[in-house]
Amino acid sequence: MDKFKDRERAFEAEQSQKEQSEFDKRNSRNKVFAEFILDHIGQQGNQELLKEIVLSDLEEPGDEDIIRKSLDVISQHNGSLSREDLLKKLSEI
């Protein structure tokens, strides 16, 4: 019985590590994406806005939430990137 519990714990630890790694990769991608948006609107170095964009991805599964937030930020600062531009950039990162 101990071997089974040990295997179960090992599997859970492996899954946890895998999920953390994927979260870290996605967070890094979102940071690069947010920096791209900030460069476009002339707000390089605006850490508060960068954080808002990156954290917006936690609202719902997928990329729709970060796209929506980015489009809002772009329109507030008179940027010219379209939804298609943003999707293309996300796929490149």
C-alpha cells in the first residue's frame, strides 16, 4: 500500500511541477506581449499598465481576456493595432 501512495504522491508532484512550468511560460509570453503593446502606444516602462494587461489573462481560459484588455488599452491611447494584429503577435511569441 505504501508503494501505491508513494507513486500517487510522485505523480501529483510531477503534475504540479508541469502546471507551474506552463503557467510560468504563459506569464512570460504575456509579459512580452504587454511590452509590445506598451511600446506601440508610447508607454514603455509603465509597470502599472503592464501589470494590468498581464493579469487580465487570469480572468478566463484562453486569450480572449488579454486581447480584450489590450484592445481597450490601445483605444484609450489612440493606438492603431487591430485584433488580427494582436492575434498574430501572440502566435509569434
